Amino acid sequence: MVLAGLTPADWEVTIVDENLGAPDYPAMPRPDLVGITAFTSQANRAYEVAAHFRGLGVPVVMGGIHATMCLDEVSAQVDAVVTGEAEGVWAKVLDDARHGRLQRRYDGGLADIDHVPPARHDLTAKGYAFGAIQTTRGCPLNCSFCSVTAFNGAQYRQRPVPDVVREFQSIREKYVLVVDDNLIGIRPEHIARAKELFRALAQAKTHHRWVAQATINFADDEELLALAAKAGCRGVFVGFESPTPEGLQEIGKKFNILKGRDFRASVRRIQRHNIMVVGSFIIGLDVDEPGIGRRIAETASRYGVDNLNALFLTPLPGTRLWEQMRTEGRIALDRFPEDWKYYTLTFPVAKYRHLSMDDIIQEMMACNQNFYSLPRILRRVASGLRRRHAPLISLVGNLSYRSNFRRDCRAYADFRRSAGQ
Ligand code: B12
Ligand code: SF4
């Protein structure tokens, strides 16, 4: 949608999103150019799609996180790779493609997002549960496992508020995912801009309901919370990452151990504004020992989060964790590109310090079985009822996490078989 917004009007753009299912490519009209984006876990499918179109003689350009972090691998599969952010180079790529002189690589680096056209929300298919919008880029925190600072930089860049409001107004879905890695930022000037945005959204009365990602300092400012709620915020995804200060130290998320932080009180303050909290935790840190799964579930329950999202520590290419694990010979699933399919953070792909592959799967199961047991779900929904805090959404959220977990359990069985080979 963002690239389509950057594309001059004399190109006709069609967006195909395989999250909705793969289309019948042979039945589609032959395009002049194909652009592909993919997360690392989707790389193999991206290469299949690229091979199909290259077979027809259509030039294929790939960009995005995986193309940037695995340039050599991707270069072998496509005609041109765009690394970094596309805003500064896409017009040139299109011009070169039009004149049959595509280069092998273009590097967009970090873009100036002060003057970018709005993303083309009109081009997506109908039927999405959520629309999506980006209002900021970059994250100053640089946690070891995360690609964001490596890809989008440590400097926190914010789109002009009127641009964001206009784009919001063009989103047809009622529910919206604000895809920013940290919607509010960490410094006073970041928070001030977030407040300005929330005021403007409330004033524009767009009637959207949205969820976003933020660090736990979201809870520290009552005015910010009230404005967010008024602007339509109904949920926030917060990375707690580890129940121990040692764990937070290990991954470089010292921000979460600033002294005096009471996580339970912080979560409650957010929820008081009718904003649900999804807490994310990682299993498999070097400090994690047997029992960590249960410990995370109990910590998340103590904090009072509405949903828990537990993921395996995964060395994603381009991160500090990747470099460290590669040097230490700890990347267990390393037949690339095939093994990228396991880099969804829902499979254990590394050698963990105190946990074998079987152990860590057991820990993940213990974690989810504990947090998503029916009595615990009912307790959370009842507590939501007491707080008049969207009990139905809470119930649906909890049940869908529970059913995802059941699906993951089935996937572990296949995974054990193939990883064992
Ligand atoms: C929103 C989001 C999601 C949403 C996705 C919704 C959707 N379907 O779009 C949800 C919550 C579903 C999600 C899920 C996951 N996510 Co996610 N997600 C993000 C997030 C926060 C923003 C992505 C985004 O929309 N950015 C806005 C657009 C404009 O930026 P962009 O994609 O980078 O595009 C720019 C450039 O890259 C470039 N570009 C991109 N593609 C192309 C293509 C061409 C041809 C060209 C020329 C240029 C180009 O141009 C664009 C403009 O500059 C990113 C973090 C981040 N900051 O990118 C993580 C991120 C992409 N996710 C990540 C991961 C790991 C996952 C999960 C695997 C984790 C999990 N288990 O939950 C799942 C996988 C889902 C799946 N289907 O496989 C990792 C990916 C790392 C990697 N190497 O693949 C990231 C980077 C976060 C991280 N911590 O490292 N995610
Ligand atoms: S995990 Fe969150 S806080 Fe840490 S670098 Fe990534 S986006 Fe920033």
C-alpha cells in the first residue's frame, strides 16, 4: 500500500496479499513489473512467486526486511533488490524498469517521512478484519533480538499529524492496526507529538477503533491515556519480554527495569481507560531455566494482562542476537533458505543455554496451558466485567489465543519429526 502510494499515476497497480490465499497467477494478466515483500519466514514462498514471473520474462524486484537482511540470498532469486526504505528510490526503480535498465541493487537507506504520499488503502481487497497505518518509524531502544533498530534506525521519525489523520480517514475498515513499533516513543517530545496526534484523531471523529504497540511508559501519563482512548485506542501490545531483571539485561531492554516500575499498577492504569493490554514474553533466554514457561504465565497473570503472547527467542537475520548466536555456533536450524519457514518465532530454531529443543517446547506448552486454562480465562473475563472492560472482546481474544496454541501443539509434532532429521 505504501509503495502503491509512491507509484506515479501512469502505472496501474494491483496488490496481491497471499495472507488471503494464493491467487491463480497463470490466470492473471501479465504484469510489466512484479514487486515482492516478505518477512523472513515467508522467503521461500516469495522465491516461488518470483520464479513463476521470471519464467514469464517479467522482471521481479524484491524489498523489505528479508531482502535487506539477506541481500545475497535474495539477489540470486530476483532481478533487483531494494534494501532499506523505498521512499527515496522507488521512482528510480520504476523509471529504470520502464526503460529496461533495472540495476541489481538499490539502497533506500532511511527515508525522510516528512512528505510522503498516503498509502493506497483503496487497493486492498475487502474483508480484512483490520486496516493498517504507520505513523512513526525507528526505535531508539535496540533490543538484541529485534530487527527494527537495525532496519529503521535508532532515530525516531514521526509523520506529520495532518498526513496521518488524512490517511486514517481513507481506511474503510473500522478496526485499525497502527503498525508503529512504538507509537508513543520514549522522550518528552515524542509523547507530546503522540498527544497531538490523538487530539487530532479525536477531533477528526474518524470513528475508527485501533490497537497499537508501545513500551510500558504508555502507562505513565494519564493525559496521554485519556487522549489515546478518546482517539479510538482499544488495545496495546507491550513487550515485557522477561519476568526477571537478568533476562531484560541480557536482551538489552533495560528500559523495562527503570527503578520503581510496578508493572501490575501500570497495566491497571492502561486498562482503566478501556484499553486492553497484550503482554509479550520471550522463552529461551540464556538465563531461562526449566520452569520458565510457568513462571512467565504466572508473571503475566500477576501483571493482569488481558492476553499473553509468548514466543521463542529467535535469531532473526540482521539482529545482534543473530550475530552472537552465529559466532557461538548456536543457530540450530540453518539449512537456508528452506529453514526460514521455521523463523516465525513459534518454533525453537536455536540451541538454548539451559533447555533442549524438547524442553523448550514443553515450557511453551506449560506457559500457554497455564495462562489459557479455562478457569484463568473465566477469571480474566469476570474481572473485565467488574471493570466494565469489554468482557466479550476479552473472551474472544482469550479463546482465539487458546485455539492458536492448540494449532501450535499440532505443528510441534511435525516440527519435532523434521527437525529430528
Ligand atoms: C505490522 C507488523 C506485523 C503485523 C502484520 C500485518 C500485515 N499483514 O501486514 C502482524 C502483527 C500480523 C505481524 C506478524 C508477524 N511479525 Co511482524 N511486524 C510488523 C511491523 C511492526 C510493521 C510492519 C509494517 O507494516 N511496516 C510498515 C511498512 C511500510 O514498512 P516495511 O514493510 O518495512 O516497508 C518499507 C521497506 O521495507 C520497503 N519495502 C518493503 N517491501 C518492499 C517491496 C519492494 C518491492 C520494495 C521496492 C520495497 C519494499 O519499502 C517500504 C517503505 O519504505 C514490523 C516491524 C517493522 N518496523 O517493520 C514487524 C516485523 C516485520 N514482524 C516480524 C515478525 C518476526 C513477525 C512474526 C513472524 C512474529 C509472530 N510470530 O508474531 C509474525 C509473522 C506473520 C506472518 N504472516 O508470517 C519481524 C520480521 C523479521 C524478519 N526478518 O522477518 C519484524 C521486523 C519485527 C521484529 N521484531 O523484528 N507483524
Ligand atoms: S523490541 Fe520493541 S522496544 Fe525493543 S528495539 Fe524492537 S521495537 Fe524497540
